[in-house]
Amino acid sequence: LILVALIIAGYIAVNWGVEQIQVEDLDFTTKKLYSLSEQTEERLKNLEDEITIQLINMGDYSYVIEYANKYQRASDKITVEEIDDLSSRLDLQTKYDIESTDNLIVVKNGEKEKTITTSDLYTYDYSTYESIDTTEEAITNAIMEVTIDEKPHIYVLSGKNYAQPESSLSIIANKLIDEANEIDLLDILTEGSVPDDCDCLIITTLKQDLADLERDKILEYINKGGKLLILT
């Protein structure tokens, strides 16, 4: 009986100790599905600001807490703060317009902050109807957004497209905005040129030829080192 009691006590002690020191799970999957990607780790190396990942009522999403802790282990500039009882935090309820039972992730850098809802942590493959986890993408993009000094400015050529860019590209535009970019439509005939702050020009399938002015201004933009993303 004493031996059994010692084994049970030892088991409990070891498990408690591992929990306290937060030993990271080992990822033996070929594609490292449960580890931070090389791209994320590379971006975290360049962090200079102090970042706080605030987890509000995320107790039911243990995998999110585990993911957040991976960021904290990857960079000494990142701190994870868990807030489990929102009922006593009327300030947060008011600030983020949430109820005491709602879930929210807030990535903060001083006065800058980006909120992430649980619906931002997954998307769907509409060909297979499978759910795709985007937790890392959402958190990494939020960190980049609150630390970047100047967002890249992307323009979408408009006026001669088969489909109206503002409606047909709404999903792509929102994804680009989530990745810390500014998006605007561009009618070169109205503006007279490609703006100097254009970091990338998106051109979708055209229903008519470009005018000479449009062609010349796009070539001028390319010759200055401008980038194009052409979708057909």
C-alpha cells in the first residue's frame, strides 16, 4: 500500500511540476503542424517593441493558450496575459463592447492594438468543406500590424474590369487588410498616374484594352521598380 501511494504521489508531483515549468510539447509531425512556422519565428527575431497578447475568457480554447505561449517562448519581447473572469472587468467590456462571457484576443503594443475573435482563427476550404486553422496567421499578422510603422499601400486597378473589384475582390481585400496593408481602388484615367505610394498594383481580368495613358503610366510605374499582381 505504501509503494502504491508513493507511485501515485510521484505521478501527481511530476505532472504538477511539468505544468508549472510549461514544458513545450514536442512536434514530431513532418510538416511541424503544431509549431510556429519559420516565417513567424523570423519575424519575431526582429521585434523591438514590447508586445502583450491578452487572452480574454479563452479557458475553453486551450489550444489558443498553448499557441500564445509558443510566441512568448519564441521572443522575450512577448508577454501573455490571461483574463479568465471578465465579470469584474467592466472597463474591458466597455472598451471592446463585449459581454462577460465573450471571448477575445487582444494584441497590444503601447497604444496600438489589434483584436482577434475566435471566428478569425479558422477558415474553410469551399472545395472540400474542411475547416482550416488560421490561429498562427491571425496572431502573427496582428503582431505585425501593431509593430509596423508604415503599412504597404496596395492599389487595385478599376474601371475596365469584368467584375467590380470592390465586390468581387472583397474577400482578398479583407485578407490583405488583415495582413497590415492599406487597400484602395485606382482609376488611372481619373488620377492621371499611379500614385507614388503604390507598393503593389493589382490588375484583374480586363474587359477592354487599356488606354494609351493607362499603358504608359503602368509602364512608367514598372520601370521605377513597381510591383504588379495580375489576376485572371
